[in-house]
Amino acid sequence: MTRPTVGLAHYTASVRGDAPPLREDMSLGGDAFNDAPPLREQDGWKDLTADTDLNTLAGKLNGITIGGADGKLGVTDIVLQDAGLAGKIPSFLKNMALKSLILHHNKLTGPVPDFSKNTALKELVLSSNELSGPVPDFSKNVNLVELKLGQNGLTGSVPDFSSNTALKVLSLAQNSLTGEIGDFSKNTALRTLSLAENELTGTIPSFFSNAALQFLYLNGNSLTGAEGWKANTANYPENYRFFRVSV
């Protein structure tokens, strides 16, 4: 099966202005299956979370990649968007080899599970489900490049992502998050930050140190002085010729 690459559109025009809408199904350099069938329990979903008998699962399930070396196989990628999955997301703490978990556009409910032991994780896309509860702590996931939890029912505050210095795409848009935006000054690799359509308050911080930032979505909140912030280019990344902002 061919896995097409779906990437963020590349903008080169040296114009500042409103950012184009961020699609939660777009992945930064990631891959996607568009025709994976619904994954049933009898197909081995629970076996995947136990990380056992993986030799019998290799090649059996569409959307599942098994990898490893020295006879130590493990689930490395689970790509099952639009797959009809329902219920709670199981714990993957035993799946130490997991690098990508892409489950957007399903009907998953309950909280976002703990991924603190999945230190190899690079890509987590759980957007467009029915998840609830807070955004968990991802400070141990230092290899995380892309995190998309938008279009759910998440509550609480925006957590501290200062340890996630490899992060390039962060979307928590269209939830019910409260409090202030927080400090992203250490996230110098960040290209896209979307916190739009939440219930955030307070002022907008400076993003001058975020040299790689190209897309900033903060619209649909109750932020103070948004228009004044947008008019002051001192708040923009140092190289802001390719910067798009929507506040």
C-alpha cells in the first residue's frame, strides 16, 4: 500500500497578514493511510498495547508498522485516521518503540493517555475526536516533533512545553482550554502554533525568539490587546518576512 506524504503548504510570499486555516489532518512530513478499515478487537488491537507476539501481527493489520532489530520487534507506527475507532485510547506505555500514533477523525472518547514512557514518540495526532480532560504533561517526550490535539473537548490550561525543543507543530485549537498562552521562547524549532478557538485570556507574549515560526493562530480567544500586538512587529520572529498570524 502506498503511503502518500501530506505536508503543510509552503508559503514564500513576503507578505504579513492573516494565516491560512490550519487543517488538523495535515501532517508535517508525516505519512497517512486514507483507506484503512475499522480496526476490531479480534484483529489484535489489545495485543498491540501489550507489545507481545508481534511476529504474528506483522503485516496483518493495515495501518500498523512493526519494526526493530536484533530480534526485538515493536510497534513503531499506528496510522488509522477515519477508521471508525470508538471508545477510550488504550495505554501505550509498554510500546517503547512507538514513534507515530495518528488516530485523527475517529470517535475516540475519554482522556488523552499518558505517553511519558514513550520517549521515542515523534508524532502524535489525535485531533477531531471526542476526547476530554486536560492536556497531559509531555515534558519527557523530548523527541516530539508534531503534536495535534485540536478539535476535541479538552479543558484546563496550556501545559509547559519548554522541554520539547524539537517540537515543530503544536495544535491545541478548538478545545475549551483556559488561562494564559504561556511561554514558548525555548521552542525555537516551532513552525506552527495553533491555540485558536479556546477560552484563553491575558496578553499575547512576544515570539521574537521563535525564528522558525511561520504560522501563529490565536484567534477565537479573549486575549487582551490583540490588535495592538499584531501591529507591533517587535513581537514577531526575527525573520518575519514569511510569518503569518491570526489573532
